[in-house]
Amino acid sequence: MHSSSTALLDLKKYTPNIVTTLFSLADRAKEERLPLSGSGHVIALLFLEPSTRTRLSFQTAAYRVGLSPLVLEDNGGSSLEKGETPEDTILNVAALGSRLIVIRCGDGVDLKSLSSKTSVPILNAGWGKIGHPTQALTDTYAMYSRWKNLAGKKLLFLGDAKHSRVVASHMEIASVLQLQLGYAGPKNLLPENFVGQHFDRLADGLAWSDAVMSLRFQFERHTETSQQNLKIEEFKKEWGLSADSLKNLKKDGLIMHPGPVHWGLEIESSIAKDPRCIILDQVRHGVWIREALLRNALGEDGV
Ligand code: CP
């Protein structure tokens, strides 16, 4: 009997209780290095699409708790180059004895079906446009670390929300945390299923929000038509985050970005020095939340 109970493919079944436990585990990881009882076990990090933050934060978290991560990235040197399917690769890595598999892949890989074919927990580390649950948990944990309670707080997305798997995962977790979502940007970059307020003026959205999250243009996920319709200079003028537009954000508001950042495109370079900017703090929190997720997936947390 195969079980995928400790897999993490999305956040749809997350409850306030699970989030509270994860955030407590992450708080503990922040305070001390606590090896897992199963330390020395091998886990696999399969990154079939590029990554810096997610891959290295899972790797850092694995070393911190005494796990040995095997890393396969960008198909390089693997049998994927010889035509092996990602599905076969995953099942073979499971057969090698990995205790869990962290995977980044495109929409075409059916992680749900794979999860039912193996008892090895699969953790979604960025799955096409479908979702990026560990990033949404990273972002909300970074906010929680400052505010302790996210109920009623307002998070505004800016830019290419339509092609963002990060936004897709935030939409799954926001109601659990009672976080309100908003979007300021052109209608053609808003996901059809977006639940939240849409602002026609950047200044109005910024004045409404407690935190603003700028998003990268996901050029690799645009169709040829959407590329042609994209008027970057017009976007920058109307919707780009600048020191001037940020005068509308609260003095204690937060400026965020899941990364990688296109400085000078969706966000002006000088903003890195704004005291409200917590982009690198998000990255730090990503290590602690991924450590908590590894504990959870390996059954060492009681969630
Ligand atoms: N935020 C994020 O997923 O960054 P990477 O692509 O570098 O992992």
C-alpha cells in the first residue's frame, strides 16, 4: 500500500493547525541546529528547471539536519538527455533508496499520479505554472516572523501574476492565514481565478497594502502573442515599483519579491536599500521553513 500522506504537492488541504506547527518548527530551526533521528539518510533534489534559492535552501536545510542530499539539476549528465522520462527518473531515484524527493519540473510532469505510485514523499519545489507551495510558505513565514499574526493583513501582488506559480500557491494558503490578497497591474496579467481586490492605480494598491510583492515577468511561460502584447516600458512607467511610488506604502510596510529579481524592470535597483525591503530576509526564512518541511515529510514533527 503506497501512501502519499507526507507529500507536499499543493497547499489545498492545509489547515491553520498545520501552518502553526510548521511555523513553530521553523522558529526552532532558526534558534538551533537539531539533527533528525534519521540523519545520514539520503534525499534527492531533482531540479529539472533552473533554480538558485529553492535548490540551495533545501540543500542547506538538509545538511543542517544531517541528511545527505543527492542533486540532479537541469538534466545535465543524467539519462534524461538520453530520452528517459522525468516520471521514470523519479521512480528510479525512489528505488535508489531516497527517503524523499524534492522536485522542480514543468506542468507536463504528473506529480499527482507519480505520488500515488511511490511511497517516497514528493515535495513540489516549483511545478510549472501549477504552484510553488514552499515559496508561499517561505513568504508568509517571513511576514509572520515580523507580525506574529497574519489575520487581516493585506498582501498586494504587482506584475506578472498570471504566469506566477508563487501567486497560485498564495491563493491556496491566504484564506487559511486570513490574509487578504490584492493585485495592482494590467488586467491581462491577472489570473482569471484571482480572489482579491484589483486596483487600477498603483498608488491605491500601495496605500491599501501592508506588504507588496513584486513579481518577475515569467517570460519563459508567455506565449508568442502575450510576449508581443507586453509593453515593458509602459509597464515600468505605470506599474513598476520605484522609490517615488513607494511613498504610498506605509512606513512599516514590507517590500517583497520571491526572486529571482529583474532589478530595473519590475523594481527599481535603489529599493534594495529601502529599510522596508525584506527580499533577502525571505531567502533566510526559506531555509528554516524548508527544514520544517523536511521534518514534516519524514514524520519527525507530529503534524
Ligand atoms: N523563488 C524561487 O523559486 O527562486 P529560484 O528559482 O531561484 O529557486
